[in-house]
Amino acid sequence: MRFTWIPVTFILLNACGGGVRGDVGNACMAAGRSAANPALCSCVQQVANTHLSRSDQRRAASFFEDPQLAQDTRQSDNPQLESFWGRYRTFSSAAERICR
């Protein structure tokens, strides 16, 4: 019985910010913003997991380090970047709503 609680506890700790994993969560923590903390960045990563592909997550994570890249992506006429930007907006709106 004791061994079955170990994985459950690990999952619950991760869900509550016990560990930040993933490109977006790690970028959130590394960005140095005053509001960043493990719970918030873990939440944002969980939302990213449900709204963005792995490649989209890598692109979104790069925005934390280079905000100008986000602006350039938003203004791009490239159809692939326009499509990504739509997915990114959906993700960011959901993260803002869920991770307050």
C-alpha cells in the first residue's frame, strides 16, 4: 500500500508546483520576473501541455527570453507563424484565466 502512494504523491506535488518541467515552465522560471514561482510556472506549463504541441511550446518558451521575437511573430505575414500565433493566443488566454 505504501508504494502506491509514492507515485500519487509525486504527481500531486508536480501539479501543485513541486517541480517545474517542460520548456514553457522552465522558461517561466528562468525569466526572472517577480511574479514567477514554481506553482505559477507549473500551471502555465500544464496549460501549454493541453494547448500547444512540443514544437509550439519550444517557440513559446523563446518569447520569455526574447519578447521582440513574440512581437515579430505576431506581426508576421507568414501563414505558419500566423497559425502558430492563433494557437499561442488561445494558450495565453487560457493560462491567464486558469493560473491566476
